[in-house]
Amino acid sequence: MALGRKGARRIVVDGTAYRWRLRRRPTYFQALSWTPCTFAVEHAETPGTTLVVTTDRPHASNWFGLESRPVLPSEVARAVQLALQEGWAPTAPGAPFHLDRSAGFTPMP
């Protein structure tokens, strides 16, 4: 499934262009801080398998006002590099590739 172009940001990692997007509104579980914030990345010219990265922090728009920090382009670049090392093929068709970086996330009770 391709990312929508609206709201997607361009990033170049090791000479290859990608688009990434963070959901503006949290899902219900993210709003309750039961699950961490996620973002998606895809190849800019030939979208294939989407990379879905789970972060270690709550979504910035959670309903409890829990402190969260923004997802920075440097973090997106590191996630892309790590996913490529772990076998992500961004131009090949297939199911989303999940990269779990949520170590240390504590859900709200």
C-alpha cells in the first residue's frame, strides 16, 4: 500500500530518495497511550514494500498530554539504514516491513 503524497516528507538516505509520513491524528490506542507512535517510509520513485517503524514514545497528540518528542529526519534516516540491513527491499512488492524500535515504551494503564 503506497503512502499518500499529502503530508509526506522527502528524505535522501545514502543517495536514494524516500518519502516518509507520520500520522497527524493518533489511532485510538495511540491516543490512549496504549501503543507507541509509528511512521511509514517508502521509496520515492518506485514504491514497493512500505517500512512501518514503531517508535519508543507516545504520539504527540495523545489525550493525556504525555510528553513526547518529535520524529526527526535523522531518526527516519537511521531507521531506513537499519531496515535495509535487516532485509527491507523498498522497491519489491510485498507486505509491509515492520521495524520495532519500541524498547523502553511504557503504555498507560
